[in-house]
Amino acid sequence: MTQRVYIKTVGCQMNVLDSEMVIADLKRHGYTVVDRHEDADCVLYNTCSVREHAEEKVYSALGKIRESKKDHPDKLIGVMGCMAQKDQEIIFKRAPYVDMVVGPGQLHTIPDLLTKLRNGEGRQMAISLGRKDDKQAVVARSHETFDPLRDPTMRPTPFQAYLRIQIGCDKFCTYCVVPNTRGPEQGRPPQQIVSEARVLAEQGCREITLLGQTVNSYKFSADGETTDMTSLLEMLHEVDGIERIKFVTNYPKDMTERLLVAVRDLPKVSPYLHVPAQSGSDDVLKRMKRGYTIAAYMEMFERIERILPEAAVSSDFIVGFCGETDEDFEKSVALVERCRFKNSFIFQYSVRPGTKAAERLEDDVPREVKAERNHRLLEVQNRIAKEENAKMIGREVQVLVEGPSKKAADADADSPAVQMTGRTPCDRIVVFDGNRRQAGQLLDIHVDDVSSHTLIGRVKTVDVVSIGL
Ligand code: SAH
Ligand code: SF4
Ligand code: F3S
């Protein structure tokens, strides 16, 4: 009998892509995908460890899935992703009903492990080596991924896809668990990336988002030749059918003049740059071991403003990091005021076992103060986002239409005329009255109104078919 699999994904875009690949692999092995864990023979949970809250949510969700295992004792439960790599056997201890634990570098083993489980071979675990377990090259190999397997049906839309260009991270920011869970930084070979982009274009994909923890640090060397991010963008720009190229997440130190000029000169590359600052205070940045000062961040920011005056820049901030004073925090507020980011993701510091900050620094900012600072920074950021969006009123923007908006999806599922949503090249969300057939099209939209997160507009050209001629 065909096995039915249900997968739940939390965490970053890397996890979304990993889930797509695991499903592609399982389908090749005869599995079918179901939408409810109750209906599945095998439930997979793709997890994130970046903050404690993310992990707690997984454990409480697993508890619920356990309930459905009571009626279906054969149901297999697998925990994959960053939490699997970080916690390993601890997961079996905390959730003894879990059958399988698989780290993000070992996902290709899942079909085999499931077969072993069905054959009664008992609990299965596949994790990659720790950073200090062996020589760098051996550790790196144990974090291999299997990117060429793709499954268009798993993507949020058929015309947008993630494409991993870099695995792991070597920056070791003191608060961050990712270098441990995803292993050493490795650039994928450019030929492999380009041929994957071709496959995606053949599958109807128009927009690719290149993924890496520090994507602009991308490098691949072989036979005495090095390909950097700029050369890679030039190569991908040649792929027919791909109309938009985005890339996340950027590391401030590697945002070079050469790369910014390429973003300016390659029309398919979106002028959208996510370059997290994390804090506005040099003292905090130093304790975070981010490797730059605010003066250096501003130098980079001004380089963006000079070369790409129309670019949208976004950031991440951590509030309440160890030793952050009111004065430090005010510097983060000042940085948001100065840079006027398109948006910022703001997080309250969460101690992560195994990181330098957990070992050496005291988590001394009270919970309420973290919450207050989070609220305050978000308020400032939202006001600025709205002010910046307001500058778009009266302008025309090119939108890649993604599908019905959330509002439309919640309302009338059958009506052809609905509110649609899409994104501009600079990653702004746009809603407009349209019809479902517009999904996947690039349309010119006239912006009439804005909120802090959305532009509201109307289609510039009349769609002849939609008015029934
Ligand atoms: N590689 C990316 C981001 C990875 S994690 C980068 O370097 O920018 C995504 C975001 O989560 C980070 O940018 C940071 O703002 C936040 N984050 C990471 N570790 C955290 C922690 N321990 N507590 C709170 N936020 C954290
Ligand atoms: Fe984490 Fe820093 Fe690497 Fe980003 S650059 S993944 S924050 S260690
Ligand atoms: Fe989370 Fe791992 Fe991504 S810790 S943010 S899923 S790389």
C-alpha cells in the first residue's frame, strides 16, 4: 500500500526548501502527500532551533500528533531539521513516541530510515558531525544536501522557487545556533546551481530566490578558479525564462561595490537587499562578534544608497542581548531612523545552548525589558515603513502576481474576481482587485494607497479577456 506522508515546516526558507526536497525524494519512493497529520502513515516535522520559542512550539505540536498515534499505533513520527541536529537523543527522551531524528545535512537518508522503521529495526537517527568531531572537510561532507531533487507542487507558488547556493555558516555570531546545526560554510558548484535554475525555468518558474546564511559571501573554488556572488549572478542572468532573481541573507561586510554594481546593471536582479544589522551599538556588536562596527555598516549602507538609490533595504535586530543597556538600545532605534529600512524582523534574545554567548555572557536583560524594546523598535520601524511606502503612491510598480490575497482566500473561494496579491521587484507586497488567472503574470499596477506592510493598487492595463470580450 502506498504510504501517506504529512510534513509540517517551521523556521527559515532553508527549511521550506528542505521540505520540498524531502517530499520530492519520498514521492520518487512511492509516497503520497496528505494535508492532515491524522490521515498520514508518517508525520514529519521540520524544525528550527534559532530561538527557544520555536523549539517549544515543536514539542507542543508533537504532543498533539502523539494523540493521533494512539488510534494509529503504526504511524511513524519523524523530527527533522535544525532541532534534530542540535538535540539529537534528547528528542527521544523528551518525546519518546518519536521514531526518527534526522539533521538537515542527512535528509537524503529519510526514505531508507522509514523503510528500516517499517521493518521493525527500531528508532532511527541520522545526524551530521559536530564542528569539532573531525577535520573540516570531513565535517563539511557530513552536512551534504541533495538539492537537485525538486517538487513544484510543494512550492508556495509554481512560478517562484528557492535555490540554495550555500550551505552552513562560518561566521559564528555568539548568539547563533546555525553554524552548529547547518555545519561549515560551503558554496555549491556554480554549474550545479545554473543547471538547477534551468530545470526550475523549464518547470515554469519565473522568480528564483538564492539562499545562503551569508549569501553574498558565496564563493566556490576549483581548478584555480574562483566564482563569487557577482559572477554567479551574471551566470544566472543568462538563464532563459527566469525573470527575477533575489538573494537572502546578506552579511554586511561582504556587500561589495562590485556586487552592488552587478545588482544595478543586471535587470533581472531585484534591488532588494536584506542586510541584517542586529544592533545599532558597537559594544553590543562586539559581544555578538558580528565583525563590523556601526561606522562600517553605515559605510556599506551609503554605498547602497549611492549605487542603488531605489533599492529597498531590510534588516534583522536582536533586542535585549546580553549587557544591552538603554543607551545601546537607543542606538538601534537611531539606526532604524537613519537607514529607514523597508522592514525589520525584530527578535528578543533567546539563549541557545552550545553558543559562545550561552557559555560566556549573562542573559541579564529582564524579559519585560526585552518585550518593551521589541515593541518600541517595531513601532518605529512600522511608522517608517508606512512613510516609505507612502512615497510609492501615484507610482506604477511591476508586480509578479502570486495568487489570491489572504482576505480573498478566506472569503469566496469560487469567485473568479478576487483581491490578488504579488510583490514588486523591491519585495513590497501589493494587493489589487483582479482575477485568479493573473497568478504568475508580471503586471503593471498603479499604487493608490498604502499601509506599513502593503501597497494597495489597481491594474494599469485593462485585461481584455477578464471583461468577457
Ligand atoms: N544568517 C542570517 C540569519 C540567520 S537567523 C544572518 O546572519 O543574518 C535569523 C535571525 O534570527 C538573525 O538575523 C537574528 O536576528 C535572529 N537570531 C538568531 N539567533 C538568535 C537568538 N539566539 N535569539 C534571538 N534572535 C536570534
Ligand atoms: Fe547565525 Fe551569524 Fe551565521 Fe547569520 S551570520 S547564520 S546570525 S552565525
Ligand atoms: Fe531555524 Fe535552522 Fe533556519 S535554526 S532559522 S531552520 S537554519
